[in-house]
Amino acid sequence: GIYEGPVVLDRGVAIVAADGPGTTKLDGSKSLGPVLIIDGAPAGAVLAGFTIRAGDPSGEHPMGGGIVGVDSFATIADCVIVGNTGMEGGGLRFEGFGFPVVVGCEIRNNLSYGPGGGVYGPEFRIEDCTIESNISLEGVGHAIASSNAWVYDSTIRNHDADGTVVDQGSWIGLGEFDMRVRNCLIEDNAGTASYGVGEVKDSIVRNNGGNGVADATVIQNCTITGNSGDGVFAAFGGIFDSTISGNGGVGFRGTIDPQYFIDNTVCGTTEGALAGMTNDELLEFGVDNIILDDRCPDFVVPDDADTIQLAIDTSIDVVGW
């Protein structure tokens, strides 16, 4: 059924919609403010299986949108959070202390007048979610704006302009770089995919309209490809085990200690593989990198090949990287 908000969750109880979000909806269209207010809820508090829609920034919580969590450790699971509007945080806003968890949710078509079209807040964990088509009118974190969020196993796509996933501390010049993005797919966003995120690991960042990753601390085991701008614009702590290919700008723009540039392939970029440091530096001090300005390798040759011919015959075809 359809239930009117707002609903307040302030105890360690589990509220589960048995028929799921396609049937069970919390609707804020006839009330003021957020649809769901999670106020001081402990870790045992759970809301699962609802659609949360039509929240707005008014009433007692004028900053929030669909869901506002205050000093919360609750879990929000298997929900669809859609069509909400907030001042800071269109879909979800977290404030105060706490570390809420959002798992298995769709967060889409929400709007924030300030940062965080999809999600806004200092600390939270997002896992196994799809975040798409949210808008920050301020242009800061169309999908997520945070200072210490953990974003795992999620897909983030179809957002406008720059700053799809933003560490807000680094965006405003604090240089915190504490966010973590792991095992995510960030694709088809109109601007830069990731800005100021501390760790980007085990992820694919592709086909975005700006830079792939900008101002990261560590990039590890990632594929960054097909972005209109640079593949990576500045990485301060290191780039490891990653492929940066086929981007419209430079593969890697910036300077880094070559000892922390290891086992990477940088190739097939419109403006060259590197800007700010040279291939000679990486050849002298880096480890096991493949740097090619205009094209990518046709083959990866196994390290254990006994002869050159055997290496060619047994190499792995990677045409189309």
C-alpha cells in the first residue's frame, strides 16, 4: 500500500515491507519535510523494502529530502529512494554522529539545491546500491557528497556536470581525502566521475564526460577508460595495478613518486600518456609499467615464456583495450 509520511524511526526495531518497494511506498507528497526521519536509532534499527518518495526540505528538518538520519547507526536495505528534494541531500541526508548503512537500494532522480543530489553526510556506508540520475544544483556531488563515506560494490551512473562522487573536504580545500570507493562501476556521467576521493580500488571508471578520477590519494586495480578528459588528474599516494586507456585528455596528469607507480598500463590517450612527469622517470624508478602515447598493446606477453616465439604464440590477445 501507500502510506503517508513522515515516519519516525527512533528505536532498535526492524520494519520490513514483505511485498517490497514495488508495492509498499512511503509518500511525502501530502506532508511537509522528509518522508522518513531516523532519529538516534541504534545499530539494530532496520527499514527494508520500501519506496521512499516525494520528500521535501521543509518542516522540522528543512535541509533533508527523502530520508534524514540524525545520530544514526540504522540500516536502510532494499529500498527505492526516488523523486525527493532537499537543500543538502536530495535522496538521503545524514547528520550528527553515527555510521548508518545503506545496502541494496536504488537511489535515483533526487534533487538537492546544495551538495549531494543522491546522498549527503559526513560518515556512512553504501553497499550494493545503484545511484543514478540525481542532481545537485550546486554541482557538488550529484551522486554523493561526503567527507568520510565508504562506497562499496555499487553502480553510479547518468549524472550531470562535474563532481559525480565528491569528497567534500577536499572540494572546499581542506585536503582530507577520506572517502573510499571500492569495487564500483562509475559510468556515463556527464562530468568528472570522482573528485577528491581518498581510495579508488577495484573499480571501473568509464565513459564519463570529464576526467575519470581527479585528486585521489590511491588508485589500485582499476580500469579507467573512455572518459572525455584525463584518465587520472592528480593522484598523490600512488597508482597500482591499473589500466588507464582510451581517454580524451592525458592518461595521467600530475606528478607522483615513481616508486609508487607500479604495474600500470597507460595507453591510447588523445593527448599522450603522461603530463607532468616523463616516461624516462618511470622507466628508471617505476616498476613494470607499460606507457604508450597513442595506442595500446596488442598482446600481453606471459612472464614465463621460454622463447620470443613462444611468447607471441601464447600471449593474451587484448586488442580493443
